[in-house]
Amino acid sequence: MSYEFDQDPSVKEFALRVRNFINSEVIPHEPELNPNSHGINPKLRVVLQDKARAANVFAPTAPKEFGGHGFNHVAQAVILEESGRSLLGPTAMNCAAPDEGNILLLHKIATPEQRAKYLAPLSKGEIRSSFSMTEPSPGAGADPNLLSTTAEKIANGWVINGNKWLITGADGAGFSIVMAKTSGGATMFLVDADNPGMTVVRSLDTLDSAFTGGHGVVDFNNCEVSDDAVLGQVDEGFVNAQVRLGPARLTHCMRWLGAARRAHETAVAYAAARPMFGTELASLGMAQQMIADNEIDIAACRALIHRAAWVLDQGLPARAETSIAKTFVAEATFRIVDRSMQLCGAKGTSSELPIAQIFRDIRPFRIYDGPSEVHRWSISRRSVRHSQAGKLPGDWA
């Protein structure tokens, strides 16, 4: 299977505009990101998004009909990598999780009425959203089959009961897409924030701090919704969620590659200027190995991301490609940031450089959207199935 990495000149121009926007308008606001807070301050979000609109880089993944740019996945690979150079960048450009993934899901499967009520304001940045699937043990986490939140049919709709946690963006979201067990499978529901049956109990204290709204605990207690709150088809929630999950894993990879690259750039500049043992740090063999290994990991991450993006743009599910990319990129970007911190020594652990904050926020990526171990389990099973079917184990097609 051949695929093309060359970018349209307009995409390259847009990506360069994003880089300049991040450098000039977003990075200066990074001191306002409090590592002890539950996400980005809502007022800062408004300021940054206004700046992004003025720079014409707002909503690169959202549909054009709602003011977005509608870039395909290959173009997003370049653009979202640039957005991720600052932890504030994706929020500023309205391409951060979970909104970016929810925009895609709504665009693909929402009814016209749901598009008008939820997709339009979400694309324009007028509201935020969350995706309520993860549950505390023994509920659904890495294993979605453990889903315990239920939705029972009533005369005029449904009643949802259950408990969710680690729900990104829950605090302050205008609505949530809720996964619940129904009689024949699982179903997704659109639940408005003012529904009295849905309560954001608290925000969890987590290692990361760059997601607006933090990661919440959400209770559903006799939460009544109408029939038109069903997103997609009844009992087809897991199938429909695949529309979102694979691409959302990949856009995470794009953004975090940008953050890791920023850490690497910082470390290389530091090493080139730091006197050490009669020369510069960058001239010492062990430092050179770390710099080279970072370059190798960056190149490998980018290649896997672009390949998976290309497959998605062919209209294929790309489950293997996104799973492989997510596993490798999550671990490689952590290695890149870790080496960058090591190169910068004590200064790398401080707020004098952006590396420490990136380190805190990037570590959880090896867990959310599927832990590396679960993806490896899935990749291995797929390889064995291919072998048993007479296919080459490494053939992803």
C-alpha cells in the first residue's frame, strides 16, 4: 500500500501560521497555567480563542459549515502538531480533547436537529463538552465490556443511572455524550448540563492540568432524557463510538508530538549553549546520544501518525494503524521529554523552562485512550488472527 506525505501548499502555509500564532500569542500566556489547578482558567480560554479567531487558525478540524476549516486527517497531522507546541495551543484553537473528538462524532452521526443544537455551538467555541464513558472499578475503563451505567426505556425517553469518573472537561461543559448499557448493547446519549439528574460531583486531583474543566466525577441519578437524546442508534453505542475513538487517539498523538518537540527544541538550545568540561554540553557523547535518540523518536512518531492519518482519509477504520501509533507515540514522546529534562539538568525540573509542565501533562497519555498494555494485547491478537488466516502477521491491510 502506497501513501503520500507531501502536503498541499495551503496546509503548509496554515501550519506555519499556527506556529507563529503559538509562539507570539499563546506561549506568553503559559505562566497563567497553574499546575495545581483543575484545567485552564475559563477566562483565559476565551482570551486565547479570540486571538485564534483573529489569526484565522480557529477550529481547524471543525466542519466548514460551522466556521471551521474542515481539514482532513493528513492535514491535521501537520497542523495539530504545531498547535501542541504549547499546552494552551489546542484549547486556543478549539482542537483540544474532548471537544475535537466530539465534533467529529457529532459531524458523522448526529441528526440535523442534534447538529444544530450541539455541533454548531461546539464548533464555534460557544460551549464545551465531555465524553462520559470511563467508570471507577469495577466499571468500564480499559475494558468497555464492564460498562455498568444503565439506561432504561420509559414512555417518553430514557432514565440513566450510574457513576462516571476521569471525565475530561466535565466541569463547565455544556453537555456530555454519555455511554450507557441498554437492553441489547450500549447506547450513547446527549445529556445537557442543566439536566437535574446529572451532577458533576468534583474534579479529581490528577498529574496533568492543561485540560479545560479538569477530569471530573459525574453521577447520573434517575437522569431522564427524551428519545431525541439518543446519539446514533439504540444498542449501537460501541460501534458508533469507533467513529470517534480511533481518530481521537491519533489527534492526541499529533498534539503531544508537538509538545515533545518543544521540549526537545528547548533542550537542544540549552545543550548548545551550556559550558561543560571545557566544551559545550552538546559536544559530549552522552548528550549527543540523547539528542539523536530524540530526533529518531520524533521522526518515527511522525511517520506512524501520517500513515494512520492517510488510511483514515481513505475512508478505512485504521484500527490497527491508530492503535500502533498511539502505543508508540505515547511512549516515545514520554522518552523525548524525559531525555530533554535530563539534558537540562536541574533547570529542566523547574518552571524556568517549559519541560517540567510538559512532563507532568504528557505522562498520563500512556494510560488514557487505551493503556499501552491493552493496545499491545489488541495488536498481538490481530497479528495472530492474520497468521491463522494465512495473511502476513505484519500486514495491516
